[in-house]
Amino acid sequence: MRPRHDPRSHIILTAWLCPGCDVAGRSAPENEPECWNCGGPVVVTARPAVPVAEPAAGSPVNS
């Protein structure tokens, strides 16, 4: 069973890892994930539902 989230207070981000740079990050759902360090392709590791206010406080979010 999939956990439910409230779309008014949560968004689903894309969490990823760049194997070449060995860095991780999160991207907003409307952005295609890419490494913030090298701009290269990444491996998506999760799609967490997080509170709308959290992205600014966590890992870098691509804009």
C-alpha cells in the first residue's frame, strides 16, 4: 500500500545521486534531475513526499 500525502501541504521531490561526483541532491518535480556539481546525468534514488516548506532547508534543490 502506498502512503498517502496531502497535495496541498506536500510535494514529491526527486532524490538523486551523481556517481561521477559522488554528490546527492533533490530536484523539484517540474525539473529534470541533473547534478548540481557537474550538470551531468544522475541516478534517481527516491521520490519522497516532503512538506512544502522543507526543500529550502534540506539538500540543494535545482531551480
